[in-house]
Amino acid sequence: MTYRNYLDMSRDQLIKNLEQKVTKERLKHMISVEETCIRLAHLNHYDAKKAGLAGLLHDYAKNLSDSEFIHLIDKYQLGEELKQWNNNIWHGLVGTYKIQEDLGITDKEILQAIRYHTTGSSQMTLLDKIVYVADYIEPSRDFPGVDKARKLADISLDKAVAYETAQTIRYLVKKRIPIHPQTLQTYNAYIHHLNKD
Ligand code: GDP
Ligand code: FE
Ligand code: FE
């Protein structure tokens, strides 16, 4: 299978490439997210090939070292403020720059979905929601509440986004981990979906 329009290589070639970039375990997760994105794309009448590619690539930068991230934040001029965060917040945004540079992917929708896959955003496209939710509910995930998130994802991506964001914030607060403003914006924009039928 090729990714006509998006990427000048076959899926097999892409997988070989990813094997050099991330750990075996991480690649397994990325392939599970790919499959879940394809399923959610079918359910929501979105281009399944495009959703699958975004899912497969979403954690492209996850296994970079902190010093590589700091170097890339300088290289791409992403701002000093970003440096106070960590891999969790860096890998989506920095990943989009690496994906453009290493693989030549320029599709704006794919890059945006990868950028926001950890925090969400206040105005998510259908592809943004598919990747954000698929990352949370792929079959090997085992968070508290993941089964409820899976059920909601079959009913409404907006409800699943709201629920997932609330669960993530609950977890971050419990662990006393700083919440990124973008995560709070997602919560504020989507939480009302859980309060209606
Ligand atoms: P993964 O890359 O497949 O493990 O999943 P994600 O990209 O969704 O999340 C990576 C990590 O970031 C997880 O441990 C989340 O709990 C964490 N995370 C999500 N939102 C925030 C946030 O607002 N602030 C911080 N500090 N971490 C977050
Ligand atoms: Fe991630
Ligand atoms: Fe992920």
C-alpha cells in the first residue's frame, strides 16, 4: 500500500523507517493507534488512509532524548517557554517538524493532528479528534476509565474527547504534574458535550 499524495513510500518502507526511530514497544503502540484511527475514520466518514497515516506517525519523536529536544526547539525556533515542559509536551509539536524534514510530509491536517495529539486543542478537526481519541483507547491501553472512553468513542468523538481530557486532568492533578494550558483549553471547549444527551 502507498500513501499517494501524502508520502512517497509504501507502508512497508515506512515501518522499516520507523523501526530506526522508535522502540519496538512504541512502534507496536503506533500501529495500534493506526488501526484504531482507521476504525474511527470509517465510523465518522473520514478518509481512512489519511487517518491511519496520522495515527502511525503520531509518536514519531517520542524516543528522542531531552538534549535532542532542546536542540530542536532552538533549531525550529519554538521559543524558550517550551523548554520548561518535557517529552510529554514536546514530542507532538517537535514530531511535526521532524516528520516534515525526515519524511517530507507537508499535509497540514496530518501535521496538526500530530501536533495536538497529547493536549488536544479548543478547535479540533475531525482528524485531530480521531488521533487524540485513538491514542487513548487503542486496545493495549489500560487507564482507569478507558472502557468508558471506548464506549463513548463509538457514540460521539466529542464526548470521548471531553471524557479523555477530564480523565487526563484528574490524573495530572492527582500526581501533582503541571497541566499544559492547551489541555485546559481542550477541557473548557469540550466538557459541555458530557452534560447533554
Ligand atoms: P503517549 O505518547 O502515547 O504515551 O500518549 P500522549 O502523547 O497522549 O501523552 C503523553 C504523556 O503526556 C502522558 O503521560 C499524559 O498523561 C501526559 N500529558 C497529557 N496532558 C498533559 C499536560 O497537560 N501536562 C503534562 N505535563 N503532561 C500531560
Ligand atoms: Fe504521544
Ligand atoms: Fe501515543
